[in-house]
Amino acid sequence: MLNIIIAATYDDMSRRAANIMTELLQEQPHCILGLATGTTPIGLYDELVRSYTDGEISFADVTTFNLDEYCGLPQDHPQSYHHFMREHLFCRVDINLANTHVPDGMNPDVDAVCSEFEAEIYEAGGIDLQLLGIGSNGHIGFNEPGYVFPNNTHCVQLTQSTIKANSRLFNSINDVPTEAYTAGIGTIMRARRILLIANGAGKAAAVAAALNGPVTPQLPASILQFHPDVTVVLDEGAAQDYFTF
Ligand code: PGA
């Protein structure tokens, strides 16, 4: 079932999505969270840090799994997702870093990285809530448009459109890694609950097609129509094509 929430602004989107996560943390302090990086969730993480600072939630017993990581960027590289998570969330709350999992982009042994990541999720008991952003090409995690829905964690070649979109965060487009580890579509779909957030008109076409269009690996986020418990929180820009699709 898809539950769509349309928020007025980015801040409102961030607050409403954070409220959903805060409620889960209060009800299930030992929950397993699937986390995302990117520009979209920064406000949500700020809200979670605020709730933590106000004493409303604790991360002491929380376990996390991040969706993806670039191949070949050291953990302390400013654009690595390890670095992003420490900067925006992990180092600002009481989480035990040993309970946080981000694929090891520096390990070139693809089979080892991917099978270990899946095994760790399984052993933790599965993901209670998976947070997702969406690419303007409809990707979730780094599952790019293609001809199949990849099941498990795997290594992907990033598309030119993703490399171009992400180059804004690097000195030059040539510095953007061309490969990444990502949770698969199956990994994402096995989460008990999914929370997708999107803001800005640049995401409107992908959001409308993902929620209203045919389910196709050409638009990986469209698979979410088959998940039993999805909440989508959009700002007005990202929602602008939803009702006219
Ligand atoms: P963004 O990325 O939040 O930086 O727009 C989202 C995504 O590509 O999944």
C-alpha cells in the first residue's frame, strides 16, 4: 500500500519523514534501520539529531544498514557515504558505530562485500524501515535503470546521468567514481516498511512515473508499487506531476 504525504516545503517534508522515524524509534528502540545518503535526507537527519538532543529518542540500541557506497573512495574521503553518515548522523547521536553498516567500497572482493552485507542484514533480523531517496532517473540506492530488478547487494556501473548529477559534489566529473556497491531491489523490498522522500521539481517526473506508471526495471522505483507498506513524503515541487500523470 502506498501512503502519499505532500508537504509544503523541504523543511516540512524533512519534519514529517523524521516524525515517522522518531515514532518507530520510540516504539522499537532496538529497530533495524536502512539508511540513505544524498542531499534529500540531510534535513531529516538534522530533525532526528534535534529529537535526540531533546531527549525524545536514543540510537543506543539501533542497528543501521546503508544502501550504498562508492567503490574506491576511502572511508574518510569527504564524498564517501561512510563520511556522510558520520557527519550528518552517526557522530551527532549516541549510536554505537559498531552497529552501523555501510558497504566497504575499498574492498575489491565483490562477492565477499555483497554476501557479507546480505548476511549481516539477515542475522540482524531484517530491516524494519528502509529510508530511500530517488534519482531523477528513477533509481533507488544505486539500482540504475536496466532490464532486470537486481535481487541482492551487488556492484554497479553508475550511469552517465548519475555521475553527472553527483559531480556537483566533487571537484570535477572525472573524480566521481564510476562504480558503487548497492543494496539490490530485493534487499530493499524485503524491508518491512519503506519511507521514500523526494523534494524539488527535478524529481517530479520520476516520482509520478514511479508511483503511477508501469512497474518496470527501466524505472527501478516503480517496484515500490508492489511493496505492502510504503510511505512517500514529497514537497510540492516533487509532487507537481503526481496528480496529472
Ligand atoms: P539526492 O539523491 O538526494 O542527492 O537527490 C537521491 C538519489 O539519487 O537517490
